[in-house]
Amino acid sequence: MSETPTNTLQYRVDGQEDAPVLVIGPSLGTTWHMWDRQIPELIREWRVVRFDLPGHGGAPAEPFTSVAELGDRLLATLDAIGVQRFGYAGCSFGGAVGLDLALRAPQRVASLALVATSPRFGTADEFRQRGVIVRANGLEPMARAAPEQWFTPLFAGAQPAIVEWAVQMVRTTDAACYVAACEALAAFDVRESLGRIGIPALVLVGSEDQVTGPAEARTLVAGIADARLAVVPGASHLAPVEQPAAVTDLLTEHFAGTAQESSGTLTVPPLPAVPASAAEPVPAPPAAEPDAAGRPDPYETGLGLRREVLGDAHVDQALADDPDSALQELVTRYAWGEVWGREGLDRRTRSVVTLTALIAGGHHEALADHTRAALRNGLSPDELREIVLHTAVYCGLPAAETAQRVVTRAIREETTPPA
């Protein structure tokens, strides 16, 4: 057994060096210890590599920008310890990493187990909102909510020590890395790519999972050609913790085919190391049609950016209220695609400029919308209050006083954790 942090991902290896390799990924807010009760049985047949997400379990707090970037870090970590081909099991966020690897590096993954996983986790708005709450309040709201989301009430009532362990895992996570993971999940959507996965997959879900439940599991099974569904009774989101024996049995059965060759190696001989940059890319969307000046049409870029900054719900409502509107097209194509989409200023700075202009112009409804957008773009409530104070000097006290009420109300609505 070894336990060694690296410059890529913090990891731990258990089992015999000559055994086939099984890589196991954790859920957001947990550490590799969420798999502790599976390890004694799994290492009878496999060399198990567990990893921590950045900023979790004492791992270096190096935020990542996407699930794919984390997948690249994991591949680099495995390259560093000489692992070329492996089975992979992941829970929730760890399952998202498994889906990414199956799409971009299928030659590395022999078999796949997706626990409490979805091809699309909730909505982008939900995860960006979660990021805003953590920036404003720290991780305590997420820690308090974890037991209800992760465990059934019966288990939580009978196992208070495990519940407290779960809460402490969240509390000790680096907030910036947690927010980065939320942003990564907000952008994660592989529903249209599932048909490209040709790896045998076990889709495992707790019958009582309210986060990524049986409906999401069936979407995976319907989309992946060689996939089967296993529903674990009496388990919620962290099924490996709540029903460890059932999960262990299912994993052992599924991955048994991976290690059945007489040589004791994985079913397909190990392939040469494949740098993350050389992994098969997910196909890019078709390029937008050029405009009359020969430039790509910025509409789709603008629509995506508008949704990221203002939220899907806001944009959907605006388009529904004004369908086929030339004004909405103008706003999307030029305000968002041409101006917000430029590289000269980052989003935080553009939010500051926008808020100042809205305060000066007295545009209070838009000010509330862009206060929420500024929180999504990483500005803190204190920074927003400083912006309003600064405008009092240049826009006048009445404008600033009204703006303060609008901004305070929007901050309260956006950053108050759910009851």
C-alpha cells in the first residue's frame, strides 16, 4: 500500500503491483475514503488506485475549469505511475470523469462503472447558484445539506458518526475548488455523445437517490450500447457508503470480466501511453455561418455566453416573452456575442462596468439581473457594495441609495441557502 501526492492529482494505491488496475473516483465534497469499505474485497483481484479531487482531503487546492481538464490530470497521474489501461468506477462527479474518459480516451478504459451518475447533472443554473452560495457563505450550507442529499433518513438516523464524517468532509474542502467543480458540472453535458461509448458499463444507482436517481441512470443505459442497470434498494446518493456490501458485489461481478485472462492482465493488452492532448476529442459543433463581412456569426456564441452569465431561466423567459424578436436577436448577437464575447476584459471587469452604467442610468430591473450575474462571475457581496458606494461619488447619492436597495435585495435572494 502506498499513499503519495503528485503534482497532478493526490492518489492512493492499494493491492498487488502485478494485479489489473481499477481506478476509483469520488463524489464532489468527498474524499477517496468514501470507498474504504469496498477496498478489502476489491484488492483481492485488483490494484486499486483512488484519487482526490483538487482541494479535497488535503489535496493541493488547484482549481480546474472543466471535467475534461480533470480527466487530463488523472491520465497524467496514471502515466506517472505506469498505468496505461484500467477499469474505472466513479461516483457522481467521479462518474462524470469516467464518462469523459470513455469518450476522449476509450483506448485507456477497459470497463466502466457509473455510480449515482448522470450525463447532465441538474441544470447549469442550479450549479452556478450553488457556486454563488459558497462564495458568499463558505461551505457550511453545503455541509449542512449533505446528509439529506447523500443518505436515506433511516441510515442517517442510525449512523450519526458516519453522518458527521460526511459533514466534516465537506467542511474541510477548499471553497474555491468546490466552486470550480460546480462550474465544471454546470457546463457538463454528454447526452448527445453517449452513443459513442463502446465500453462495457455498469450503471449503478440507489433506489432512493434524489440527486441523480433511477431516471438519470436509465438515460445512461438507453444511450450506452453495452450498459446494464443495477438499482440498490435502500440507498441514496452515496450508495457505496450506505450499502457497501451490495455495491462491492456489483462492482466485483462487473469488473470480473476485465481480469479473466490467464495472464492476469486486462482484457486488452496495455497500450502505449497516450498523452492527454492526443486523446480522441469530442466533436466540436459545426462552425457558425459567416456574415456578409466574412466573420463567423456571433449569435450562438452570444446565446451561450448570455446563458452562462444571466442563467438559463432568465434567458428562456426573455425569449419566451418576446419570441421572434429582432431586439432579442440584436441583444444576443451584438451585446453578448460581439461585446461580452471580446477578450479585452474578463467577465468580472465587464460586470463592474455594466453595474456602474446601470446605476448611472437608473435601470433598476436590469441592475438586479446583473447583480446576480456579477455574483456568478465571481464578485463577492462586499465588492458589489463597494461598487455602489463608489458610484455615489460620480452618479449621485439618490442613484446610489436606490441602487443599494436593489443590489442588497438581489444579493439576499441569490446567496441565501435553501431552507
